[in-house]
Amino acid sequence: MEYSSNFKVLNIQEISRRNSEELKEEDKTFLKLNLLDFNNNPCSFMIFGKDKNKVLELDLKSLEDVVITFGVNYNKDRWNVNFIDIDIR
């Protein structure tokens, strides 16, 4: 299932991956996008690969409103939530 929802940006952290010496330069880090949902509950998305560039190019500010599209699926007794897209509202 795919959903879109409004969020407020808290901050963006760039985090080095554990096995970064074995990876290509663009894959050595990932972003952790910290947000507030519509009830002001904190949540975050991990963003990998070419999606990192799109998020960084938006030059997001704290408490800026964004619309995030994400996928939700249930597999082997676990819920998985995956970042799909982001737009400024």
C-alpha cells in the first residue's frame, strides 16, 4: 500500500554506514530524516541512494511542511515502511 501524508521537518542527519569502505562513494552514507507527524509524534525515515540527493537539494528548514509518500507492507510477521518520495507543500 502507498500513502502520502503531511509532516514537519525537524532535522536531517547524514550517517556513515558500517561497511562504508567496501561501498561506492555515493553509498557510504545515508540520511535520517527526523519529522513530526500530524499529531506531532516524532518519526523518521532512512533514505538511501539517489533519493539522498533529492532530499538535500530541497534545502529543508526546521518545521517546514512537507508531503512524504511512503509504502507500507506486511511480510513475515513484520510491518515495513519505505520512503518513496518527498515534496514541499
